Amino acid sequence: MDIQEKILRQIEKYQTIIIHRHQRPDPDAIGSQLGLKAGLQAAFPEKNVYAVGKEITGLTWVGSMDKVADSIYDNALVIVIDTANSVRIDDDRFNKGDALIKIDHHPNDEPYGDLMWVEPTRSSCSEMVTFFLDTNLPLQLTQDSARDLYIGLVGDTGRFMYASTPETLIAASKLYRFAIDFEKINRRMSSISLVQARFSAVVYGEMKVEDAVGWITLTRAEIEAAHLGSEGTNFIVGMFGAIKEVTAWANFIENDDGSFRVRLRSKGPNVNEIAKLHNGGGHDMASGAKAKDLAEIDQIVKELKTSTEAFKKQSFSME
């Protein structure tokens, strides 16, 4: 019995299933979470299936979260999706259920749960759930699950510009069988507000680029003055990727307590190893971390430069 069969047996066993994902979710976290929920509800209409976590203003169009009382966790199966480290799980009640399953596509740096299905080579958890629903009877893809999973799939691959494999496109082809307005979803995911568009000028004006590394540090005062909101800076992370001279980059966004949220991205150097040094983690070329002050920001930039230089030397030696 392989891991997917074991997970299905657990799903069949429990009447109540509660699905968690990581804090500050991206489209894949919510898409895979809601896509799995929709698929399980379709296959087992008699079961109670919930998706929990904080509502994120910029992603409420994908779907809403359920309000679940503590008592619902009694004798429940809990599934945590798209979350490598337990400290990042949204809603710390994840460990109050009867059994716990981890489904993830990040490196398994922190094993947790009674069952773990982890495939770091997958583009996204949405890709994993697509195959899970499509190949394990009585599960099946549905119109609702396909919509949510497509959002997660294109979110984590940047509309298939990176992290994609032949299996990723096979998963997409399975989702394209449904009558979904894919063009509308793509437009929604690539659009920004007028406020964000105007703030782009600030980003391009303040960003720094040295030794093929780009970065920007934004204070709470700047973010509040621009009326961007807590998640309104997400669009900035992709701006550096379009610059030819930038190989790796970082966004440093000040939190209310004076610390900084760190988004790391790369066109080659492994930024996950850097993220791990700063209370973070993720993928080799897309990770998140934390910086307690400006001194730690300087350290991260220095590490990015070192990693980028090593990557360039290795690439040159292989030519």
C-alpha cells in the first residue's frame, strides 16, 4: 500500500476532516486546501470536511475559510497541506485531532504527523492533490476542485514560467477538462490595483541592485502611506524577476513590531539554505524568512551575494 492509499484509508475512516495550511498563505496554499476539501466533499457527501485559517483580504475571491469550534477536533482527522514546518501552520489546533497527515512539496526538514506525503520535486501541492483526486477511487476531480487547484497550480509556477515539469502540464490538462473561465482566473491573478501600480514607481526608485542581487526594504510608514495593507506588497516580489541584471533578490517588509518579513527569490542560487539561517524555509528558488533588524537584513544581502557569486562561478565552469 503506497502513501496515497494509506491517506485515502484514513480519510475513509473518519467522519470529520479538518484541513489546515500555512500562515500568510499564497494561492497554492489556499488552492490546494480548498481543492482537496471540494474533492473530499464530492466523494464523501456524508462527511464533515472543513478548511480553516485566517481570511486573507487579497485571496478571499478564491474561497472562504470555515469557523470550527474546538470540540469539532475530537475524533477528527487533521490534514496539514503546503506547510513544511509546524511553527508555520495557521491555527495551532492542528494537533488536537485524533490523527495528523502532512501533505507537502517543500523539503521535509521537519517531519511531523502520523502519515507524511512529501514530494519536493512537485511544482505545487495543487499538482499533488490533482493527481490524488484523479487516480484514487472513489475520489474524483470536480468543477469546484479543478478551479481551486488551477489557481494554486498557476500561482506556484508563475503561469508555468518556473518549477514546472511534464507532470505539471499533465495536471493542468486534467483541470482544463472542466468548463472553467481560465482566462478570467489568469487575468485576476496577474492584475494589480491602481494603488499598487503607482507604488511600483516607488519600488523601482528605491530598489538596490549590486553584484546581481536586488533588494528593497519597505517601512511600515511607507506601506501605510500607500494604503497597501498587510498583504498588499505581495506583487513586489515578482518585479525584480523581470530585471535581466538580477539573479537573486529579496523583499524586506517591516512588521508592526519593527522586525521584517523576508521574501527570497532566485533564478539559480539556492535561497532556501539562506532562509533556514533566518527562521525560514521554502523552495530552492523561492523561500521566506525573518529578520529582526537592519543588521540582519545586511547579513542576508551579504549571504545572497556570496551565494550568487558561487552560482555564477559554477555555471561558468560547466559551460
